[in-house]
Amino acid sequence: MTKARLLRLSVVLVSIFMILLIIVYWDNVGTAHFYLHTSFSRPHSPGAIPGITAGEDWEALPDVDEFLAKLLSSNLKQNNSISRKTEQLLIQGSSKPVVSNLEENVRGYDWSTHNARNSLDQEKLQIERQRTLREFCANSSLSFPTKGRSFDDIPNYELNHLIVDDRHGIIYCYVPKVACTNWKRVMIVLSESLLDQGVPYRNPLDIPREHVHNTSTHLTFNKFWRRYGKFSRHLMKIKLKKYTKFLFVRDPFVRLISAFRSKFELENEEFYRRFAIPMLKLYSNHTNLPTSVSEAFGAGLKVSFSDFIQYLLDPRTEKMAPFNEHWRQVYRLCHPCQIDYDFIGKLETLDEDAAYLLQLLKVDRLLRFPPSYRNRTASSWEDDWFAKIPLAWRQQLYKLYEADFVLFGYPKPENLLKD
């Protein structure tokens, strides 16, 4: 009787093991190449970045998480040689791209040399940015929707901005209008998630923009449920614990100006139909509007910045649908109080931050971060852009984006919020 029970138990355990093995190996985006040599955990001593090696014991995890973690890490040794070969293939090309996208043609690339400021102590800067974020996430004086929920409370569809690179152990939360096109390009090169005639892209700027923003190009957290079913949250937590997690942010008001410029000042058919037509009808009292953006622009019918601000402040907007990602708050895109980010970059210090981050990730030998735009929206433009926006609207707008200002250390724009 005892032997029969042991036999049944063995069969059950073997079956569970095989199911888990199939689930893990089913990931066709590179989970089998589970490189963790770039991940690091805080706190760490100055100048040192702790890594995970194949023989290292992982910190205590719940039973299922620990099992999956050890199963995934079993591929580290056999894939080290593959990693080295991949690095040789990915050496950055030197040719400058032919820019075909309208926005990139208008803004252009700045190919001038940017020397990192010696006075900028990146390590101390990161410590300060992370300290500010953690303090305000824990501070009851700052309240905003979703602040108090746990990671498990975040709906799956809200995890679509977390891009995973299993080859190098990196998670990037992209924020539109904060250099996300070029960071997505970097993630494509590193993860080899897109091929050009059967060969992975080597130069980020060779990747066409339409492929960069195609959701099928990237492995994101919201896709885990389809791949791993009920084990998806366990795997997310393992990767959040062991991978290097980063995001880039920007002054919230400047980001709004940038979003307005690219989506409403340039001819964008999708944004004209989805957003411009309703705005023009609601806030400019236009009727019988052209169906195409080219006709509208030809007739001088364009959304004004004032229309855009009214749209953001209109309570009907959120009732119809959540903010579009280009003006949705960062705390709603990246969940900074639920995810402990290892690196917080800022667009205002993009060149220095990007160079430092690529060094931390140990991928700076593979590629360089693409150059900045020449015509990038600057903080100094705020006064002019908001000059015709009523004070009460500016104050309401600040409240709408206050959490992003505070969490990421941007000063309150007092000059815009007072007479």
C-alpha cells in the first residue's frame, strides 16, 4: 500500500516537473537564455555592482518561485558561450541612418559629441533619485490613485509598458515622449527580438520606427499570462527581484508640450481622428470637420494647446477611456511605488544617464545610445506655452500631474501657478 502511494506521488511530482519545464521552455523570446550577469540588488557598495553567477545561492523565495528560479538559472553555464558569440555579432555599426519618419525628419538628430560632465556624480545622483522616490511612496502626505495597492493588484493590461530582455536580465518601463523610441531600439538590439534578413539588428538606428513601436516586437509583462498562465505572476516577481529595472522620466509639463507638438502639430492621421476631431468639436465649436488630417491642416483647422489642456482637465475624458499613453502619468505607466527601480534616468540628463546605465548593464561594448534630437522640447519653453492658459487651469493641471513632479524630484513650477 505504501509503495503504491509513493509511486502515485512520484508520478504526480514528475508530471508537475514536466509541465513546468514545458511552460518555461515555451517562451520563444529567449527565456531559455536567462542571463543574469548584469542584474544587481540594492544596497551596494560604491563602485561595486553585485552580479548573479551560476553557482550563487539566490535569496529565499516562496516554494514555487524558488523552484522556477533554480530551473531557469540552470541554463546559465551552457549559455555563457552563446552570450559571448552574440556580443561579437552586436558590435555597433558606424553608419548614420537615413531618417524616414516625419517626426524624426522635422526634429533631426544631434550628432555632435556630448562629453559627460565630470561634476555629475552619477552614483550619488541615483541614490538621491531613488531615495526621493521611496520616501514619497511611503509618505502619507502625498496621495494619488493606485498608490496603496500591491503589485498583485495591478491589472495585467497595465503591465504593458514593462519590456523584458531575458538575454541580459533587463526590464525597461517605457514612457512615451521620454526618449522611448531609442530605448526601445536598444532593447531590440540587446534581446535580438527583431531580425533583418535573418540577422539581429546591430545598430539601434537601423531599426525602422514602425517596427520599434509594434507591440509584437517586444516581450512585455502583460504577455506573460498567455505564455505561463497561473505561473505568470511568480515569474514576474522573480524577474523583478533579479533583473535590472530602469525607466526614464521628464518634467511632466514639458512632456505634455512635447506630446502636443508631435501628435497635433504634425499631420498624424490616427491622432487627428481619435483625439483632434472630438477636441475641435467640444472646445472650439467646430462642426462638419474634414475626415482627413491633411484636409484639416489645409483648411487651417488645428487643435490648439488650450484645447488640449481642456481635454486633459475635462472629467468626461477619463470616463470615456484612460489617458492615452503619450500623456498618461508616469506613476500609472510604470508603477514606481510597486516596483523597486534600480535606475531612474531623466531626459534632462539623457546623455550622461544613458552612458552610465549602459556601463552598469555591461552592454556599453555592444552599442551606444542613439543621439538626441536637435529640436527637443526644452524646459525653458514652459512660460511661453502656458502664457495663454488660465491660471485656474494651470493649477488643476499641476494637481493632475503632481505625483509625477514629486516622486521624481521635479520642482513645483511656482511661476506658472501664481499670478
